Amino acid sequence: MMNYDVKRLSEEAIGLLKQLISIPSVSRDEQLAADCLQQYIEALGMETSRKGNNVWCMSPGFDLQKLTLLLNSHIDTVKPVSGWLKDPFTPHLESNGKLYGLGSNDAGASLVSLLQVFLTLCQESQPYNLLFLASCEEEVSGKGGIESVLSDLPPVNFAIVGEPTEMHPAIAEKGLMVIDVEAHGKSGHAARDEGENAIYKVLDDIRWFRDYQFPKVSKMLGPVKMNVTVIHAGTQHNVVPDLCTFTVDVRSNECYSNEQLFAEIKAHISGEPKARSFRLNSSLTPTDHPLVQRATALGRKSFGSPTLSDQALMPFPSMKMGPGKSSRSHTADEFVFVQEIEEAIHLYLQLLDGIEI
């Protein structure tokens, strides 16, 4: 590994992160942030491509005979929650190295760290091609995000997905399927005990979702999790409701596809289920992959992540790894430590420089 000036690279990263914090980039409204990032990269003499608010850049001398490593993170944020004591769009750096701002932790720190690593590794010949992608709409799993550009990219063999993991590699990630269930009854006057109450019809189904355990349990991700999270029924107190709907959040492990889970669910309940999407499946990268093994050699601990990222939309092996803590994401007064960014750049370079993927 070359002797890189990590201090200088982290200063560059932090300067860019401050710019991005000052530009509101809530999901589906990331144009100005994408503009900023694209201009930053092009000012360094690199060529960029863009589709919607997704911006990507290929290493010079890109050779299709080599394998390709993708470095990806997202530029969008959630909306600021209530409870912020600071302006979420004004970067505020305290003397203890704590940088406040919306998106600082999730996932601005990862984005700017990966970009500096990309720009640095591009200066030396690597046994692989490098591809940097700043994607949009990650927080809403939007179809205008990474999913919309995968067909425009060259073939990818492995990806590092920048998310706050304290620089430990998430080599597995739970998938997500949202199911809406309908039960139909017959309306009537509550005082005369008429009709067929649709609320009563869903009770057994809800109990099943609460109690059922899918038999296959992942060593890395644990069991499939199902939670009833929303329910709607009724119009007024004296009318027996003829319709009851409820929503189920299903978090899958790699033992099942979302289609398989849906078929099993449909066979066990009396209501009419409808999946909003099957596209966000679980992922798992084997522990013997060279990048996983090098991360382990660097003292990093592999784990399975319960939270969703763009990893769910990648049809190639990947691991989620970045500075910051997941518990800070989507919270008031979100922050990241400057030292975390410096350590991330150093670790990324140790992980990626010269690796055979």
C-alpha cells in the first residue's frame, strides 16, 4: 500500500460534506446536490455520467477485460424530524470534531469518503476497474434511484455500499416486502346486531402474523420477521364495518425469496393479500470472498444488517460498510465525527488498494 496523505483526503471530504449538508436533498428532490457533486468531480478533470439525479464516474483507462468494483453511496436524505435544535441545513463543526447536519451520518460521510478513495485509487494502476456512483432516492427505495441506472453501467463484480456501519462490513442484509390485506364483511346497524363485522374477520389473520415462525433461520440474519403496522376499518360507531384493511411489514432473510414468503402467507390467511413489490430481496455475500477476508484481517467484524439499503437492488455481491453509526440516522441533530471520516478513508484504502476481487 502506498503512503497516502489521509489527513489531506479527509479535509477534502469534510469540505465537500459541508457543501452537501447546506443543500437540501430530500428524496426525489436531489437535483442541486447532484449538480454540486457532478461539478466537484468534473473540476478535478474526471468525466461523469448522469441519469436523473444519479451521478457516476469510471476510472481512467477502464478495461472491460478486468473485473469491476463499484463504490456506491446515496445523496438523498429523509425529511428533518421534529426536535432539531440546530438548523439541519447548516453544517456546524464543534471543537470536539462533531459535525452536525442532516445527512452527515446517513450517508454523507460514506459518500465523501468513498469519493476521495475513488479519486485516490484512480491515480495508480489497480487489478480491477473502479466505478463510483452517487445514487438518489435510496431512502424511499425509489425507482428513479440506483435501479434506474444499473443497465447503463458496465458489468459490476462487487460493490462497497457506503452506509453508517462503524466501518464493519454488513455482508448480509434483510429484504423488505410490504403486504396489504383486505377482509370484506357486510355492513349493518350495530344496535340490531346486523351485518358481518370485517374487523372480527381479520383477528385470526393478525394473530397468525404475530405468532407464525418461518422454519428456515439464517445464521447471519436470523428469522424472517413480520409485523402488522397499520390497520383501517369503520366509518362511525353505530355501523358494522364491511371492510377492514391492514398492512404487514415483512423482513426476509436469504433463505426465502419474497415471492416464496408471499405464497406461504397467502396459504395461511383468510384475507386477500397484495404485495406492493417483490423487488427488495435479502442479500448475502460468502465469508470466503477476498474483500470479506481482507476486511476481517483488518480487524473488521462481519454482520447481518436488519436495515435496508441500495444493496437490496444489486444483482451482484456487495457489502455495506461506512463511517458513522446506524443509530444516529434519521434522528434530530444528526452528526458524524471528523475522526470517523479520517479513519474510514484510511481503512477503505487498506481494504481496496491492490485487492484481487
